[in-house]
Amino acid sequence: MSTLLLDGNQFKKLIINGSIKLRINMKRIDDLNVFPVPDGDTGSNMSATMTAGANAVKDTEETEIGKIAKVLSRGMLMGARGNSGVILSQLFSGISKGLEGLDKANMEQFALALRQGVEQAYASVIHPVEGTILTVSREGADRVVSAEDDLENFEELFEIYLKELRASLERTPELLPVLKEVGVIDSGGAGFIEVVEGMEAALLGNMYPDNSVVDENYKSSSSKMDLSSIESGEHFGYCTEFIMQIEKMSEFSQKKFIEMISPLGDSLVVVQDDNILKIHIHTMTPGDAMNLAQYYGYFINIKIENMTLQHTEVLIHQDADHQDDCGCGHDHSQSVAPALKKKYAIVAVVNGDGLKETFIEMGCDYIIDGGQTMNPSVEEFIQATEKINSDHIIIIPNNKNVMLSAEAARDMIEERSVHVLKATTVAQGYSALTMFDATEDIEENIVEMTNYLDKVKTGEVTYAIRDSKNNGLEIKKDDFMGLLNGKIILSLPTRLETTKSLIDEMVEERSEIITIMYGKQINEEEVNEIVEYIEEAYDLEVDLINGGQEVYSYIISVE
């Protein structure tokens, strides 16, 4: 068998088979986790994203490869879950653009489309990290492009492509120290290879049954790196935000502007809505950033503060409606927003009945049930905003792995004022809500809520699902781990001992308030013992919330 041209029907089979192959092995990809916490969800997020795309192409009557690729791109973006899912959707979105207008694709066109997919994936991450799915996909595509003239057929193309992808995956520990320390490979790259292997199998005539089940009997041997847990390294001195109107629209390119402004700082967000541009950057030279932007137009609003990185979160509302099964295995219940139009509405992603009630009491209008291991899709965010009757909508993800999906939804929503706070923990979101003021304008609210995040420390207690090592810390299976601002700082045999030690690490002289959000399996006796410990050791105001959350026994906020 020798394939010289790839038509629409063949491409459709490749995508469906790649989706099934990933679904079969998603638990193995989930388990590829550098951190031994029970929340690995890269595989399930990528699988849900890929399944959404595969279902979309199954239902289309299009036959041209370019049109089918466009349907795939839209389906994957709408179903994208978590950072890994959004990046995967951007890879295939770029491939779609490379195949645009084609009835069939030859090897050169397909190779260039692979490269275009890589370019779009990199562009979707303002601070790309090497040693991840980005590196694996880039090196694989570069190898195919360089070999294209010597390839005899698509079968050989995929053979070379997969060989380089696998080699690149094995090199990822050399690029990311946290991977090398544990001796593991990147899970996002491993998940992408599952997809490509399924595509190759389809090309060779080996189709997986539609009813293939998830492999629960794999042998765990490697791990993954969570993209969003990687810090950029340097902290910049001035939080610089400004909104401007672009006058030179014919000269302005968002991509080129990002390339120009990126070297000036960190924590960069560039959002364009027609001729309105909003910039957020942490930089030592805010004047340089503004001079660069001013070339294209004039300022509407400017705010500069001497501070470092921060995050944000919030929101929820009343009686939860059950949402139809999305196929990801999670029940994403949502609350109903009031019918009366209001100036502001707040949407939050929260798990746990007690936490939902708390966020509602704090003024949230709509809740999406989710968070760690339960990442809502882009479409769920869009559907939530469609049910809200307000001038401005603020989305609070409350989880780092939900952030990209929320931002992707925001970018797709037209004619609505939608903002995403950079809240990556429930503790941050809870605290940020105290700064919301319905009498202020939207920009002031977002700035004030975001600024307050810098004052919040987040602690989390969970258990280790296997023996591991992290930043020199030996971790034993079934031990309890204490995480401070997302980093594992201690691992001890008992939950109570871990919680007390974590609190000791979090509290400092200027601390005033500590909030303990305890999970589903925690009894009152244990909570009381922790409260007594705090009251004896520290002069702090103690707030208790029966959160009922999964995964984390305790979520602790210190302000």
C-alpha cells in the first residue's frame, strides 16, 4: 500500500483512530505526573479535546480535506479542556490553516501544515516552555519538512515523523530540570504521540473499534510535567496595565506586537478586540512598553503599580442545574444566573457543595462544577456566559489548568464584555471576592481583585499516589503532602501532622487571617484539633469552611 495523496475521508479516519488510541491510553498519560498528587489529568483532558474534534468530523458531510480540517479545528477548540487540551487544539488549528482550500493534500502540503500547527501552538502560549509537547511537536514537524523531498509516500512520512517524536520525547528531561530530577518524560508530548500513532495505524489500515475501552492494566513507568506549574523564573518590578485604541490598524499585528513587547517583561497578556488593545505586563521599564504601544494609537486608561506577579479567582450562584453528560466522565453542574439584567455577573469554577455555597454567599452569579481533575471545556464557559444577562462578566477559573480554556472562551465571545481573572487557586478566588465593588468600573474591579492576590498564601494538603522525589524531597506512597503556592514543601506520614507543619510554614508575623476549607472526608474532631493548634500558637482570626471538596483534604488561605 502506498499513499501519495491524502483525501478528506482518509484524513477523517486518521483523526478518529488517533482519538480512540489516545482514549485507550489516557489513564497511562494521566499517570505520567511529575508530582505524586492524585490529580493527573493530562490524558483525560487531551482525550476529551480530541474526542470533541473526532465527533465533529464524524458528523460532517464535507469531503474536502481542508473543510474537514476546519470542522476538526472548531470541534477541538470548543471541547478543549485544560492547558494540554487547549495547546493540542491549537496544534490542529494550525494544521487546519495549512490544509485550507485543499481537496486533497500531498506530502509537501501536509508537512508544511504540521509546521504551521507548531507555529500556532507556540503563539498560543506567551511564554513557551521547552521540554514539553511544544518541543516534541516542533522537532517532529521540522524532521518531516527537512525530509519531505526524499519521501516516497505518506506511510514513510508518518514513520519518520513518529521516530523523531519519540526521540524528542525521550530528550524532554534534558530540557526541564524538574523532569530530569524525577527521571520522567513529558506527558503532553506522550499524549500527542498516542494520537499520531493512531493516525499512522489508520493509514496502514488498522482501525481501532469505536467501543474500545480505556486500558486500566498498563504498567506505570514514567511521568509528566504540568505546563502551568512551571515558573518563568524572574519577577519584574512594575505591574503595568493600559488600554488603548489602535489608529494604525493596517500596520498592527498582534503576533508581531507580542514578539516586540515580550523581551521587556513577564506575565504578559495582550488582548485585542477590533481596534481596542489591552496590555498587562510586569516590567522594570514601563515607559518602554508604553512607548512601543503608543506608536499604534492613543491611551484610554493607564495604571502602573510597584508589585510582583499575582493571580485571581471568584464566583458562583444559586440552585445547580444538572448538565448533560459531556463524555469526559465528569459531572459539570452549573448554576442559573438571575434573569434581571445587572451591571456585573461573576462566574466561578468550584468543586464541593460547601465551597459552592460560600462563593454564592460572596456574590457569585453562576457556578461551573469543576477544578482539579474536572476541567470544564471552552464550550461550557461559552454556554455559561450565554445564560447570563449582564453588562460585564468576570470568569474566575480557580485552577491553573482551567485558565487557558477560560481565556479561549473569552476570545471567542463576541459583543460581550468578558474578563478572566488570573486566579489559580480557590483560596485566591475566595480572597479576591472580598475586593469586588459593584460601584466601580470593570477595569478598576479587575485590577483591585488581582492586586489582592499578592497578599494571599495558598496551602493544600493531599496524599501521594506513589513514591517519588521532588526538589530533593523524598515522598513515599500514601504519605500526606503539603503544597505551598503550588509547590510540594513537605511530606509526612499523617494528615494532621502535615497540616500543622504546613500552617507553620505559611504563617508569618504580619499574617492576620487564616481560612481553613476542609474536604469531604474530614471529621469535626480533626478540624477542632487544628483550630486549637492555631489558637495556641498564633494570634490569628480563624475562619472555617466545610468545603466538601475532592482531592485536597485542606485548602488553606493565609492573609
